[in-house]
Amino acid sequence: RKLRFADLTGSYKAKGGFFAGKSVALCVSDINTALPILCALDGVAKDVALFSVGHKPDVVCSLLDHLSSDVLFADNPEDFTAKLGGVSVYRSVEDCPDAPASDAASGLQTRWILTTSGTTGVPKLVSHTLDGLTRTTRIRKSVQAEVVWGLLYDYARFAGLQVVLQSVLSGSRLVCPADEAPLKKRLRFLKDSGCSHLSATPTMWRKIVMTPPGTELQLRQITLGGEIADDTILQALARDYPEARISHIFASTEAGVGFSVTDGKAGFPVEFLENCPSGIEINVRDGQLWVKNTHVADAYIGSNEVVAENSWVDTGDSVEIKDGRVRFLGRASGVINVGGNKVHPETVEAEILKFSGVRLARVYAKSNPFTGALVMADVVGDWSDPDKGKQDLKIFLRASLENYMVPARIKVVDGLGENIAGKLTR
């Protein structure tokens, strides 16, 4: 299905008045259904909340209680109607009553509400503004027909929404392969559609360069986000896509839009701490990165749990300053304690990925009665002799890591999965 810009503005003109002052939520899988709704909401609705279809209906319903939602769009309204008293449930914007936008109180500061991943429990609700979400978006008044953005993320997630907003507001074309299709088929679709700009996590990029249609893409812009972009993947992308501008960005659901780095190196220049080029403020406190974002609410919706302190957000990322560079070590919450020594899985993974033949790696902890935990690793390796490959990898790691950081066991696996945000499953 194809949507024109006229289709998007038409939904606002015909239906905008119906949404005036309402709290509206979306839990629909098809971006073609979602986009006309989103275009009818901003500046008219009180709230627009995005939920991934991966969330169970009971979870969505419990979160909607915090928002006092008036309208929900869902693939299967029958899954929600009986559970949501007083909430109107529709499949698409065409099902809503006609109410021209001229009847709406336009200019409202709509809250854009996104969920955290929920990997450690029930997802949390974070409030943003469209100004904050599009702070670094390049808005064009004329259509950029030569720019074709590809969408590999879930549009209801922070990173996916960034791609959607960038393409729509810049007048570019957006091509969206079927979410359920195998990666090879999705990449073939992107190639045949002339995709020139693509954003994905480092984990997904590693899979893209391993999959034949991926290396055939004629890319001019490559964006990495959501995970640490190490030197190995940055160098691989520069080699395989020599015409592309490569950016790795820092952004998250809680911290919002942060900053980007385009010099081809992992981490970011230490000068950013004094003069960040994107106009935000960042600093390092006790080895963790903090970002100041005035567009993010101070607390999660429906909770007293703090998101920001005077607009300063603790990103939860551990960093170190070395040789004029601020480098990401990993998530503070994921540290492995080996006999009192702290090990960031991402740091070990970065070393493993430098070894010849390693395609993907995941490092994790295993309980141990003597040290508290041991470091373990699963790797996807392109080796003719896996046993020898593991032995050589351990020798390589012992030369670059402290002994307590070297995995006690390395297991060769066929593949490693990613979560709904495209990040490595941990």
C-alpha cells in the first residue's frame, strides 16, 4: 500500500476535530494505518501514546488507566473493548466520526507518550513533545524525492518514530518492509525500493552485513543507535558502504534526542562535554553519562519514579575518559561482579568482535559459589574448526583483557536474537 502526503493531510482536515482535547492511544501494527492517525493528532489531541503490538492487551489496558484515554486504535478492537470502559476503540482513522479540523482547538501542546522496553518488568510511560522529538530533524518545505528512508524498527518505539518523523517532515520517501518477513526478504525489499538512508542498532547492522542483499544496498546515510557502536562495526560499515555518511547517535526513550558522532570512531570527543554540537548539555558524574533535556518530563507517567532531576537524565551508561575520547563501557545495571571486579559485558563483546571470523557475540554472567559470578560468552563464528576457533579466541582475549574478564566458557551458536527494539537479547 502507498500513502501520499495528501492522504496524510486529508486525515487531519476530515477528522482532526474529533480528536480535539482527547487522549488517544495507538496499538496498531501497520504504519500505513498509524501515519494518517498521527498526522491528525498533533496540535489537536491532548495526548498521543504509542504502544508496540508486542505488548499484551492487559499490559496496554493497565497503562491506559494512567492516561485516562478516550480513544484507542487497535488491530483487534475486540481484545480491548470489554476491558476498557468509556474508551472508544477503532481500527483506523476512517472508522472515526467526521469532524473537520476547523472545529478543533488547534495549537495545543500535544504530549507524545512512549513506552520503555519493559525488559525488566512492566513498561513505563515517558512524556515528550514533538519539538523535543524533532529537535535535530531537518525539515524541508519541498519534497526530497531522492532521499528514501528504510524502516527496520517498530515505528512505536523511540528509534522507529525518529525515522518516521525524519522522513515525513523532510519530505522524503519512507519504505517499510513487512515486520514479520525474514531479514533477507526485508533487505531485498529495501534494495528494490531504492533505500538510500537506513537506521538500525549495531546488532542489526552486524546481521545486515552478513546477509547478501544488505551489502547490495546503495546507501548514502547510515545511522546506528540503541547500543554501543564499537570500532569494529564502524570500520566494517565504512568498508562495505564507502559512499555513505556514517553517524552513531545517542538517544533513548528517557533521555530523548541527544547527539550524533560522525568521525568514524567509537565514543565521542571529550570536547562534547563542554560544547556539545547538538546544543544540549552533557556531563559525566561518577563514571556515568548524564544528559540535559528540557523536553522530557521529570517523572514517569503514573509513577513517582524520577526520570530527570531538573531536566538532567541519568542515562545509566557507564563511560570512561581516555586519550581525549569519552568511551561507552556498557550499562551500569548489567555489570558482572567477578570476585569484586566489575566487568561490563559490552566491553568484552567489543574485544571478541575484533577477532577474525566472529560475526556476533553475547557476554553474560553465570553464578559461581567462589567468585559470585563467572563471565560466559556465546559467539556466532565463521570457522571451519569451531574448537580451534574458540581456543584461538581465548588466547587473543588473554592478550587484551584482564584474566577475570576473559570468558570461562565460549560457546559457538548458530545465531543470537534481538528484542523488539532491535537490540541484542540479554
